[in-house]
Amino acid sequence: MKKELIDFRINGDDRGSLIALEENSNVPFDVKRVYYIFNTKDKVRRGFHAHKDLKQLAICVSGSCKFLLDDGKEKETVELNSPEQGLLLEGLIWREMFDFSKDCVLMVLADAYYDANDYIKDYKVFLKMSKNDS
Ligand code: T46
């Protein structure tokens, strides 16, 4: 399973904390796009897709949520509950997000502009592609 959590350095002082994200530094790619998911309703699951070619870094800047990651062989659940940590999503990984807390703000940095054609939304197609990939 290609799962990587990145710990960010906190610039803390008696006023509080600040984290800086820099492309090709603690963000391991060129950043083309940032989006954030918030106000997620109770019991909602999102995602249900993989990407053909996209690197992303997901950070729960407020609250918490969980990711189910599936590479076609193994499944793993990762909880994001800290603005100090980012989940790197790259390669052929099916993802589902769930258990969003009311205050969850999930921010995602991506290395490409939005492209609906990059999505694999059919799980059977994903499984076939993941077999060919390995
Ligand atoms: C991913 C997970 C973690 C845009 O117009 N631009 C964008 O950059 C994005 C990400 C979405 N959209 C539109 C497309 C849909 O009409 O916003 C709507 C909701 O997007 P979607 O249903 O794809 O959201 P999620 O939460 O299922 O998935 C998102 C990302 O799309 C996806 O790349 O890896 O978060």
C-alpha cells in the first residue's frame, strides 16, 4: 500500500501555531490546485474513485475525517485529525472519505488542474487497472 503521512514543522510561539506549506519541499510536488471540503453532512461518504495520474496531499486543517485507501490488493483506513499532518495520495488508489466531524475542513493540494477525465469511478475498472499496474 502506497500510503505516506507527512509531518509538518510547526512554527509555534506564545501566540499559537503556524504551518507553512511549500511546493517541492514539505509538499512533494508542484501545486496547481487547492480545494477544501467542509460543511459535510452527517454520515456522508465521499470519494469512491481513483485517479489515473494525480498527486495530492490531504490535510484536515480542522476537525477530523477518515480515508479508506484501497490499492486493489489491500485496504487501509487512515484517520486525519491534525493540521500538523498530511496524507499523500499518489498512484492508483481507490479512496473513500467518511466519519467527517462537524467542524471538519479537509484541504487538498493537487499537482494538476481539475480534470474529470482523470477519474476512475467504476470499481471494477479500477480493479482491472490495478492488476495490470502490479
Ligand atoms: C479526491 C478526493 C479526496 C471541481 O469543480 N473542481 C475540483 O477541483 C474538484 C476537486 C471538484 N470539482 C467539482 C466536481 C464535482 O461536481 O466539485 C464537485 C464535487 O467533487 P467530487 O464529487 O469529485 O468530490 P469528492 O469529495 O468525491 O472527491 C474529491 C476530489 O474530487 C478527488 O480528486 O481525491 O476529494
